[in-house]
Amino acid sequence: MERLYYAAASAVLALTVGAGCGGGSASSATPTSPTGATPPTTPTTPTTPPTDSATITIGADGRVSPSSVTVLRGGRVTMVNNDSRSHDMASDPHPEHTTCPELNQWGFLTPGQQRTSGNLNTARTCGFHDHNLPANTGLQGSVIIQ
């Protein structure tokens, strides 16, 4: 019984010492700068690569999602109206709608309706909005053409 007690105590001591020392070898230690400060890291922002097409949905909350999409030149963007009210989606600026005439093909969308833009052939960023609610930021967004 005494032998079992000493064996258990030795095992606990070994685990405690190993945990206190980090339990790793010197080669797996993280290098630090001479001052002991953590080296700076570069934050990464997740991005969605551009595709030939994208979809923007007006939700039941009356907001577009996503508010920004990226498509390749020649791509098209579909606007889906899942809101309970109609929306008249158009290119910026209001009221001329001249920045990206291809987006004006969305036009007036009744609830449940969807429509696709024309081919976006010029690399640029196009803003859009609801013509009847031009100040509503929830219905504003951008299409980036690369």
C-alpha cells in the first residue's frame, strides 16, 4: 500500500512539474523579440472572390443583403425582393441613375419578384439605391466590377 502511495505521488509530481514547464521542447517554443514584446501580426480580412454573377436580396426587414458584391467584368447581378413592399432599385446618383445604367434593369420589383442587371463590362464601383427611398441606407449598396 505504501509503495502504491509513493508511485501515485511521484506521478502527480511529474505531471505538475511537466505542466509548469510547458511540457514542450525548446524547438517548439514561440520566438519573441529581444524586448519580449509580441511580434506584430497582419490582420486578414475575409474576402469573397469575384464571380460571373451575384445575388442581392431585399429582406423582409427592408434591407439589402449583402450590401456590396464583386463581379468580374461581363458579370451580372440579380436583385431579389423578399420584402412585403415594392422597391424601385436603380443606379446612383439619385435621381439621374447614370453611374451604371446596367443596374437600372432591376427597376420596379414587386414582392417576390427578381430581375437581373445587364452585363457589367466596365471595371468600376457602382452604387445603387431605391429610387423611391433614396435616403434609406438599408436599401443602398454597391456593385464592384473587376
